[in-house]
Amino acid sequence: MLDVITIGRSSVDLYGAQIGGRLEDMASFNKYIGGSPTNMAAGTARLGLKSAVITRVGDEHMGRFIREQLQAEGVDTRGVITDPERLTALVLLGIRDREQFPLIFYRENCADMALCEDDIDPAFIAESRCVTVTGTHLSHPNTEAAVLKALRLARENGARTALDIDFRPNLWGLSGHNDGENRFIASDKVTEKLQSTLHLFDLIVGTEEEFFIAGGSTDTVTALRAVRTKSNATLICKRGAKGASAFVGPIPDDLDEGLTGPGFPIEVFNVLGAGDGFMSGLLTGWMHDEDWPTTLKYANACGAFAVSRHGCTPAYPSWTELQYFLENGSPHKALRKDQKLEQIHWSTNRKGEWPDMHVLAFDHRMQIEEIADNAGVSRDRIGPFKQLCLRAAEKVAQGRPGYGLLCDGRLGQDALFEAAGKGLWIGRPVELPGSRPLELEIGPDLGTDLKEWPVDHVVKVLCFYHPDDDAATKADQEAMIIRLADAVRSNGLEFLLEIIPSKVAPINDDTAAMVMERFYDLGVYPDWWKLEPMKSDAAWAKASAVIEKHDPYCRGIVVLGLDAPKEALRDSFAVAARFERVKGFAVGRTIWAEVARQWFAGKLDDEQALAQMADNFSELCEIWDAVSKKG
């Protein structure tokens, strides 16, 4: 059973990355999903509802982007129809200042405006406890017919119905392309159209200006009373900084007499998409049968998050994040500057699930260059060998989730190109091989270099760090890790921190945990840890406890190999797999080192090398699966 189906607009939002300038002067843009119903479907999914959206997208890259992003958010996309003739809608948006947010809609004959009655599947509608629509799709006969069919079916099924008035004058043909920011132009025709449908809803939501158009008056109370004559729905009037008021019966003379929830005074950074965030919280409370003050509390908080961050859907909170905020608040009016809150936001909204990790690591550079040099062949052969490593990983994975690779971008760029879009977890190293204190192979402008990386590539860094290091070495390495972690997060990438203290000095059961504790104390929160194959329960228990203490949302730990023989790895895997935080392994030379020596020496051809590496990788996967909870 679905909780909510939204119907209507679906677009790609191109948000100006620069703040405080004209849209004409924006030099770069961030790409997000957009369109009110699409935003609401993603926003409610983040809050734990089972949501779906009915819309159309183009048969092109942006249409696939929307579908994939919705799926990554946990939205049911069975209702997302691919239109073979029309393009996906686009919107260009900017943040000019606290009051101006220019936007241009590229929606001429766009895919979602081709939505029609045939796109509404009665069986699909019957699965949902609620159908939510937006006003824009009442502006055209074909899309209106689709919306009305869905509403009729929902009401026949006893499902709830909701309207977000979502009034954009230029999308109703009342003004030109240059007027996308305008939120109100009076129109008797639009008022008449909206009022003809109001009786179909159990919940109607809008700003004061949106109730102006629905009620045919620029006096809010008069407008609400006009809407009340057409509908018995609960009316939710959004009042900006004053929060929102709910009216379940007659409209009082004073809006303050409506039901309200607590507001959250925050900095106004970006109002675009705030209403969809508000609606996501509202629908969540409503569908959980919370009282209106509680429901409005959820809605106001979700709207506050949206107003304080860049983008629409990316700004919306997870349920965990929302509950944390409601319980603890924030000392920052600019919520995006609250590091604790932002960490929860990041870690509870990451895309993809990786409960099991079988990673073939061939990101080695010095070691494989040495093998090529010893064989007396050109280092140009290294790239093709790394492509064979990739194909070995693919052969074992067979399209299954939970498989991946570590590969560098200097010697293995072609393998990285080839790996794109294949569902594999991909990590890339940035350390200068063998460096201590740590130096990076990228830079010096880390932010610019990482901006070129695909968003699904994980930044991996190896640091030879030991608790007994001298103060100067510690300071150098810590500063580098902090700088790198900041650059990684600012570019929306995941971070894997690999630590190998055993190459520095003797270790014990406390060593890894002490290193991890230190980096958490410095404010570094890796998405992944990569640790040595420790052999004692105590060592793994202490490492796991550090994660549980500082970052319970961490993706987990992968075990590295250090060129250990399979038998030794079997023993270390058996210990590590007993701990939930350990998700799998990332092993390299145990799988490919001897094969590389034979291949570079000309003793194995490509197919033989691929087959041997696939067999070695498969054997390690079987060992891990046998000793882990999967076995």
C-alpha cells in the first residue's frame, strides 16, 4: 500500500551556484530534480512515507536523471511515463538576495504537460491512501482530465485527496517567460477553474496569495471564506514568517484563531521549494493522523530546512534529521551552518545502500609500475591491465549489488570511464603513493579538482598514521585530512579514510580505535573506513564502538588485504565479519599481483589473465560470504 501519490510537474532544476547576483551573471549551476509534485514525492519519502509520482519525462538524459534520482530517494516510479516525443521540462533558478529569486520555466510542450487520462491507471491509484495534486495541471484540458480522473478514482476508493494550489501566473498564460518569479496575478478565469474542483479535496494548501486566486479576493479572510463555500476541506494557509494556520470549519475573523504549530525563526536564504518542503512535512503528519498542531510543526520545520539551504529536494530533511531538530533545535539561524545537523542531513540522505561490499582494489600505482618495470615493458600497458581488472570484477559481480572497485585516475582512467553506469561501487585514491607525511596526487586546489569527479565516485585516501607519531607529523597529516574532508563534502562526494598504523610502529587492540577517535575529534566524519585485517575481537569491537559513539550513520568498514595470502585473509575475515559495522573487504594484490607479473611478462594473454583474476576475486567473495551473516 502506498501512502501518497503526487501528480503533475516534473523538471530538472538548474540552480545558480553563485549567491547574490543576477541570473544573467550566473557562471555555473547545480542540477537537482524539481517540480512541486516531484519534490513532494521525494520529500515525503525522506520522511518515511511510501510515495509515488505520476508524471511524464522525456526519453533523454534529463528524463533518466529524474527517474534515477526518484528511485534513489525511495520513490515508486511506476507512474513516471517516458514520453517519446517531448523533452523533460527545465527550470533555471537563482538566489538574488533575501527577497528576489529569479527563475525561468522551460516548459513549452514539455513532457509532463502531455499527461493524459490514459496515464492514470485505476489499479495504481487504488494502491494509495492519498492522491495529492497541484494547481498547474488544472491549467490545460488534457492534464486537467488526468487529474480529475485520478481524484475521482481516489474518492471512489475512499482515499484522501489534497490540493497544493501552487499558483504560477505565467504557467497559466497570464504573463510572459520573464515573469517566472511572480506569485500572483488576479484572474477570474483561473479562479473559476480552481473553484470548479475545490469540492474534490479533503485538504487544500496555499499561501495567502494562492488563496487570493482560489477565493477570488485579495483579502485573505474573504478569500478563505469563498473557498469554504466550495469545499469542506481542511484549509492550510501558509503565512510566511508567521507560520501557518489550519481551518477545519468556519473561517474566523482573525487568522490567528486558526490552529497553529510552533514556528522556527531562521535566516531566509532561499524560498524556492520551501512550500514543497512544507507540504512534505504536512502530508507526513496528516497521513500519520497526527493532530494539526503536530502536523504543522512538522511542516514548519521542513519548510525551515528548505529556506535555509540551496536547492529544493536536496534541502529536505530525513525523518531522523527532523526528529533531531525538533528535539534539540539549533544554535544557528542559518541551519546549513550547523555542522552537527548537516552531518545528520548528509549521512541520512546519501544515495544507495551498500550493506555488503566485495571490492576489487587495483588503485595501486607504485606496485604496478614496479611490476611493469621489472618485466621491461612500457608503463603504457598498465591502463589496459587495469581494464582487465575491471572486467574481472564485472564478471564476478554479474550485475548484482554489493560489488565494486578501487581504481586510480592517473593510470586507470580508461577503466574508470568503462565502469561508469554499471552499478558498481567506485572508489578513487588521492594520496601520493607512499607519502608520509601525507601528500596528495591532486591539488593544490582540491575543490576545483574534485569538482570534475563523477558524483558517484568515492574519494579514498590512505594515511600512514599512528598514535605515537611525533607532534609535527601528526599536525601535518591531520591538517591535510581536514582540508581534504572539507573539499570532499563541499563537492557532494563520499569519503573513505584508510589508515595503516602497522607500517609505522607496533600496534595493539587499541591502535585503530585511537586513530579513528582522533579524526572524529577533529571533525572528520568519513562515510567509510578502510582498516587493516585485525585478528582480535577486541580490536574490531573497539573500532566499532568508536563509530557507534560518533557517527552511527557511517556506512561502515571494509577490510584491506596488505597482500596477505588467502588463508590469512580467511582467518581475519572470520573475525571481522562478526561485527555489524564491517561490511566487506577491499583487497587487491592477493587477487591480481601474480597475474600481473605473468601478464606483463607475456606469459598470460588477456583472457587467461581475466579468468585467473576473476577466479581469485570470486574465491575471496565466497570466503567473505561464508563467514559473514550472508553465509
